[in-house]
Amino acid sequence: MGSARSMLMLFSRAARGSMAKAAAYRGDFIVGLVVALLFEFLTPLATILIYRSSAMTGFPGWKMEEVLVLQAVFLISRGIAFPLFFGLVWVVFESVREGRFELILLRPRSPLLVALSQGLDMPGFVRLLGGLALLLWSAGRMGGIQARSILPFLLMLGLSALTLFSCALFMAGSLFVWVGNSRVSELLDSILLFAQYPGSIFSSGLQLVLAAVVPVSMVALFPAEVLLGRPDALVLPGIGASLAFFALGLGFWNFMRGKYAGAGG
Amino acid sequence: MSLIEVESLVKTYTTWQRGSGFGEIAKSVFKRELHEVHALNGISFDIGEGSLVGFLGPNGAGKSTTLKILTGVLHPTSGRATALGYCPWRERKRYVANIGAVFGQKSQLIWDIPPLDSFMMNQAIYAIEDGAFRSRLDSLSGMLGVRELMRQPTRNLSLGERMKCEFIMAMLHEPRIVFLDEPTIGLDLIAKESIRDFILEMNAQGVTFILTTHDLADVELLARRVIVINSGELVFDDGLERLRSYFGNRKRIRLLCRAAIADLGLEGLAETSRASDRDISYELDLGRTSLDRFIARANERTLIQDMSIEEIPIEGVIKELYRAAATLPRSP
């Protein structure tokens, strides 16, 4: 069996298992979904309030609809990356704490692949709908999006997902040594706050850090700028930084995974 | 031919400890007192194809460390190990495709969905062809009697039913070596018997089993060879019968007589318990006094009403081995 076909089979079985788990706890899934959608719309709602308030001028150089496109891109990027990659963090969190990670190491596959498949959250993709709806609404109010921006935007969205995947690798990797640290998600939430607003509100130094050091701007700002047809000069270094960030994340994961010694037998 | 070869395996790791006082807890947030643990001190052994080996030792003896090294999960500090011709920790992916494991206290089944879904997940992980998967699943589920159960959510199954499904998970990809860690823990007698029969059946088909357990009935009923480690060192490696006679060829005898039993005055005879003056249990070292002589002497001194002669329970021998730690000479 070819390895691509075999991997496809693995993820299709994992997807089926994930759906079956959600179906087993329907109430939990529905309540969780409603709460998540409500929370995800808090930032766009705050943006609308800021722009409608006569006392505030909004974000410098950005119209309200453009900011909403940026925030919609953020929701879409999260909607793709969280169900695909962030289950990894909780699989590692629980299995390392309980000394069960060896069950993953006993599989004749990459431990990363097995942990990703175990953490796959198919119902989580429903959250994408909120981002897509916001994007369509904001783009509609702007009179549409240029067709030639769509392909570059999709490529940037791929890099955005890769950047979030890198964050998941750093978080999961740290849990091999920082056992049972549930605060890693709060750390990520704090960092991602910087991803939801236009770069113009930050100092130029911070903009450089967010583009080329920890490529947070690649999560939503740069894909949104490309979609809106107004990419800034930091996009190119941002692309390089996001690829380097991924390589570092993968290296960190492999290094930390090598430190796993299990819990007492 | 050896399937597993272990030579001078050493594992040392660093851990930390602290006291339970408030000050010590606060201090440990900033600075932890590290110390070295010598989990394995150079153990060596071979295991042949088709064996069923009991791998025993008290808690903290180094059993889990050895098994983790042999399953490719841990790297040893020094020493050499090969299994199926692979170095487990260097060629982990290719090696683990040929081994299975059942952990009595760590489930491989997905809790919320039926075992069948977990089996299908394993089919994908091990890339088992559809036809081979169906035929293997049919055969294993039939042997273990879980065909009707494997479509129910795992959480609704009893412990015994779940453990049978754990065995299916471990055997679907036809492993050549299976590591069993407390496979019958918490099971009732019927479930234990069924699991043990399954292990014996699979072993008869050529699968090598390495069994770690504290349930010595598992060892007596399954293992033909026993390896005992203590404090990271190998203290016994031989057949079950040799284990029984490790501290001498002894029998346990219960003597019930018509009148009070006088002192029998025999060498190597030790009274172990006394229900009454007429009902006494002994342990007899056959190397010093034969059974014939014991019976003759008992008949001389009193009138035997009933008598039972049993092997020394393996539990007693194991207990002594555990206590003796690494000071014992290694069995030839």
C-alpha cells in the first residue's frame, strides 16, 4: 500500500472516529459550538462598535470592512488549523501526564502523525462557517474581492495554517518536559491577540518582530492584506519567517519528544 | 535461535525529589534536588522464538524500563539489545510493526466509540489489507467470543470484555512478539481463564510472549521460563520448575493425626502452622530428609488420619527472591 494512500486511510479513519465521538456526546458538541461561535464574534463586534462610535477614529489606514476581512481571515485560519493541529497539544498533554505516550510510540508511524490523527477534531471545522460568513458579509459591503487576489490569498492561508501548526508543535513539544502545564493554551491566546488587528496600531519595531521573528502577522494580517490587494513590505520576510518558524517547530518537537521517558511503570 | 538478545543493558536517569513541607514545596518551584536513578545495572538475557517468558520483579525493579527499551520507547544509557534483528530504539518504526503490546492499566481502545472503530484505526495505522483484516478480526473475535460486543461503545463493556478487545488490538497485525503488562489485572476467574487460554493458543501458533505480572497464577499457568530482576539486576533466569526448587527441593505437608503429634525430630523439617495439636503444617527439605522417611517417622510417633503434600507455592519463592535483592548468585 502506497504511503500517501495509507496516510489518507489513516486520516479518513481518524476523521470517522472523531465524528463518531462527537455523535456520542451531541449535547456537549452543540453547546460547545454555540459558545465558541459567540466568543469568536466578540472581536469583530468590538471592531464594529469602535468604528460606529463618534469618539473613536478606528484603526489608522484601515476601513471597518477591511478590518473585518482581517478578522474573518483570522477566524478562517483558526477554523482550519485548530481542528487539524491543536488536538495534538491535548493528546500530548494527557498522554505524557498519564505515561501513555508509549502507546503512540508503539505504532509503526511517525509519533507526530499518530498524535495528529488522534487529536483530529472534525466537528471543529464547523467554526469555519463563522469566518466564511463574516468574510462574505464584509467583502460584500466593500463591493467584492478581485479574482486575481484569490490564489495568492489561498497560498498565504496555507502559510497561516502552517504558522499555527508550528505554534502547536512548540506547545506540544514543551509538554514533554513541562508536564501537565495547561497554561500553554493561554500563552497562545495572548500571542494570537496580536494577530487580530491591523499592523498599523503597533510600533514599527513590533511590526518587524511580528513579521520576521515570531510570524504572528502571517496568521491573518498578511493573508488579509493580499486578499485586499494591499500587501506591505513585510510580507516577503514574513513568508521566509513562517517557513523558518515551522522548521524550528518541527526540530523542537523532535528534540523534546526524544526526552520522553514515560511515567513510573 | 534467539529472537531477543540483551547484553549488559544499563539505564540511568535523573529525577528530582522534595520534601512535603510548605517551604520545601516553595523552594522546589525554583530549585529541585536532582538525583540519579540506576534503573538497570547491566542485565543480559536471550529469548528464543515461540517462548512464553514471565518477566518478574518487585515494584521499581526495572521491569518497565527493560520493557520500554525492548519496545523502542526508551534509549538505554549503555549496552546492546536486538529484537527480531532490529535495534528497538534506533529502528523503532520498522521494529514496532512486528510487535504488539497489551497493558492491563493503559487502554489502547478509544473510550467513546465501539472497539470495532479502534480496530479499524489500527488497520489504517498498520496498513493491513482489507481481506487480511477481515479474516484476522473474524478469527480473533471468534476465539475471544466478542463478535457481538465489538459494535457497542467501549465504555459500556465490562473490564473482561474490554481486555479481550485489547488483545484483538494487539494481535490484528500478526505480531511476532507480544509484550503483556498485567494482562489479567482486575479480571474475574472466567475472564482470566479465557485470556490465558487465548495467550496459550497464540503461543502455540508461534507468537512469542513476554509477560510482566504480579499475578503469580498467570506465571504458573502460562510461563515456561521465568526471569526475575531486582534493583536493576538479573537475579534468576530459568524454568519454572527450577524456580520452585531455587531455595532447595522442598514440599509443603499438612498432617492430620488421631492423637497429638509429638516432635518428629527430623532434619530439614520446619513447622509452618498449627491448627491444633493434631493438625500441623510443615515444610520439608527433601535434600535432607526423604518423603518416605518423613511418613515412616510420622507413623511411628502417631497415627496418620489424613495427609496432603504440595509443592511450595511459587509466591513464597518469588517473595524470597525479591527480598534477597542483588546479593543472590545468578542461576546457571
